[in-house]
Amino acid sequence: MVRALTGLVAVLLHAQVIELGSRRELFVDRALIERMRGVELRLAQPREAGPVLRLDAPWEGPFSGYFTVIQDGELYRLYYRGLPAAGPDGNAREVTCYAESRDGIHWIKPKLGLFVVAGTRENNVILAGQPPFSHNFAPFLDARPGVAPDQRYKALAGTSSSGLHAFVSADGIRWRRLRAEAVIPAPDRAAFDSQNVAFWSESEGCYVCYFRSWKRVGNVNYRWISRTTSRDFLHWDPPVEMDFGDAPPEHLYTNQTSPYFRAPHLYLGLAARFVPGRRVLTPEQAQAIGVDPRYAGDCSDAVLLVSRGGNNYERTFLEAFVRPGPGPSNWVSRTNYPARNIVPTGPQEMSFYVARHYGQPTAHLSRYVLGLDRIASLHAGYQAGEAWTRPLRFQGRELELNYSTSAAGMLRIEITDAEGKPLPGYSLEESTEIVGDEFEGTARWRSGSDVSKLAGRIVRLHIVLKDADLYALRFRP
């Protein structure tokens, strides 16, 4: 009987083992963590670095929106809707604009000469005169192995009246539709009025598309998120609603879900959280900043969503990732919407972008800065705390850590067997206390840093912290 129970425990344990390999893991959810004591998962606080793009051309203006940033080698590309005056979704005045950068910080609007807009070809417009597609043109760089060179760039665009149409491009500037019909017809309760984002998923082996939908919870219709998948970008499966677990329902307008560039199995969504009817501005403040009166009665901020595939989002953090901040211009409807994608902008720095001052003459795109991989952390205050991972199996020779401590703080790592018993040479007593601030630090023990003899075994990590943050880890090959 005892032997049978032991065997059953072994089978269950094996089924729950995380096959970590050498992939990087960020502490943006509880996927690695089995239990914690005296520690918490803490969201990082991005630093606003100021405006990088003024939306001041005659074909851009206060109602420009739905930004996408793509890094392609040494070139950064930025796409967005240009719209100088409010109007119906998909109207003929909407155009798709383009800017580029060599560092993700300094941007130019090239004069492309592709379309005559506002009486001139001297503009940065890449799509015009094809309503409703410029309303929410949402491109991505296709990472699928073997993708045809003339389809390296893909995009979805359209509204509920048209459905979503597929576009392709070789250079990211000159685009053509793949076919005349929509590839994703508008399903029931879909709202294709905002950014409908797609990408090739390396971990799921298919294209995925996330779009806005409606979901009734109690007596409230919430702006929700649904997703659909495809093997070829032309034929899409029936959509499914995303599940947010036990998180309270909120209006999520754009989701901006994309694979994180340093760990593509992690999908990060910089979602716009919309709070309808929450008026912050007085009529006098709204008039002073020149906001369209129709956009003075709501407010919004940005929140972090995490998914590892399927129809599940983890909302580890319900608080705002980006608050509106000071000044009445940031407290109007549909401002503070994040652009799609986080991109590297330095050896130890990465950036994302947020549209500010929507519906106002001062509309612009601002840059926000984070340390590399430092989106959230396993955090302990001055009183030490500890966390234990789920059982995992790794490949590699050293344990790489992205961490920060105070002068009085520290971090220690213990490696145990599957049952939690410290392994000889890797116990807490034998671990070297880690102090400092490193993006690619190395865990050490008295015998050194080599953990290769444990590769392939089922182990756990026991992490002890004091006044410290652990942002990410991986087993370095």
C-alpha cells in the first residue's frame, strides 16, 4: 500500500514538473511559484521619459491612435492612425502613418510620397483611401519559420461592418491585401473598432489574434477580450472569450498582447483600462486644454496582462502599470492607451510607448523606460522572506539572476530535490550571499556556480530575500 501511494505521488509530481530548459522566466505571474512567505510579487514602476512623437501634421492630429512599434534588426518602425477630427469609425479621413528610428528614442517621419493627403505627397502615410482599414491597421513582423519574403510583415484591419482583412508587405511600407474577403468575419458580440492584434506564436505553433469583444457580467456589458487562432493566417478558428480567473471584471479597451522579446513563451499585454463615466475634469479645465467635449467625461490608465497561451490571462496585478499622472490633459477619455510591444533601447534598458493627450491639440506619444526584464519582481522588505518554486527540470551550467538589493539587503538560492530536501553542495548554508544590482548575475555556492550535474533532474529552488527584488532567472547554457 505504501509503495503504491509513493508511486502515485511520483506520477502526480512528474505530471506537474515545469520543463524549464534554459528559457528565461520573469516574475510577472505565479507560474513558477508554489508558495511564498514574507514576500510578494510587485509590479515595477516605469519611468516616463517624455514625448518622442508630436502628432502635429495636418493628416495626424488629436485623434491619432492605435500605435504599434516593431523592431526589425537595427530599425524601429512605428505605425498609427492619423485623424485630425473626430468622426465615424472607418471614415475616409483616416490614414495610416509611419515613423522610424535607429534607437527607439529619436523618431523621424519620412516623406514617402505614396499617397496624396491634404494636398501633398510629402507625407509619412502608408495607407489612405481604403476605408475602413486605416481605422485600426495593426501590423506585426511574422516570426513563422519559412515565411515568404513578400509576406514578412502582416497586418489585420477592419471594423465590425467589414470584418478583419489580411494585409502583407515585404518592407513594412508598401502593403497589399491578401484577398478581397475578410479573413475573420465579425462574430457575435465582437467589436472590431479598436486594435486587433495578431502574431505568430512560437510556443503554440500557430497565429493568434486578440480582439475586443463584449461580455455581460451581471447587469453590466463589459469591454472584454477574445481570441482566435489560425495555421495559415487566412482560415481562423471560432473565437473564444479570454478568462481572467477570479479578477474583477473591468473595461479593457485595447489589449496589446505580444510575445515578450526575451521570453516569447510569455505573452504580455499592455492593456488600456477604460473607466466610462468617471469624470475628473471640470468644464473649465476641459475648455482650457482644448479637449473635444465628447471626450471629457471618462478616464483611463494602463494595466498589465500576462498569458502563457490558450484563453487565459493572469491578472497578478490589478493596480495600474501606468497611471494618468499630473495635469488635466491626462485625465480625458481614451488617453494613456499604450502602444503595442516592448522593445530594447539600450544594453540594460527597454521601452514602451503611451499615447497622451487624446482629443487635444497637444496629442503626442511618450516613451516609458524599464530596466531589462524588470517588469515585476519577487520582492521582500527589510524583514526577510522566502519563496519555493514548483518542481522543475532545467538544462544549463549556471543559474543567471536579474536582481537588485539595498546595501543592507541580500538574496540566497538553495536547490532542493523534488521533495524539498536540500541537495549537497547547494544548501542555503552553502549558498553565497548575493548583494548588489545585476541584470545577469550568477548564483554561487561554496563550491562555485556550476549546476550542470543537476541538469535533467527534478529540483526546486528555495529563494530567500531581504530588502531585495528578483526580476527574472534562467539556467545559462
